[in-house]
Amino acid sequence: MNKIKYILPLLILGLLITVPCVDVLAGGPPCCPVQTPPLACDGILPPCPQIPLDGGLSALLVAGVAYGAKKIFGKSKS
């Protein structure tokens, strides 16, 4: 139980630091969003590519959290 008291705040802190950085690092070059008026970015910036983010990323995140929780709670029972 003592390990969980130390690991859980570090895990939360790591997620709070990492999650906002993912959006910044995955940004790529500047582009013109689809929602802008037609002539706002005309010839200045290329249109943004449409990248689908489906449930795969969420499924990997949930699986990783479940696996980590199993490892932590499995060691505490032993």
C-alpha cells in the first residue's frame, strides 16, 4: 500500500505533464484549418490534412492503465 501512495501521484503528475505536450509535438507545419473563410488563407498556407483519430489511441491508453494497475496491485497481493 505504501508503494501505491508514492506511485499514484507520480503517475498523475507524469500524465499532466505529458498529455498537453503531445498536442504541441504532434502539430506539424502550420496550415489553414477547414473552418476558416475561403479567402483567409488563400495562397499563404496549405490546407490542413484530415487525420482521423478514432478509438484506437483511447484503447491503447486504457489497456496501458489497466496493465499498469494489474502490475501494481498484483505485487501488493504477493
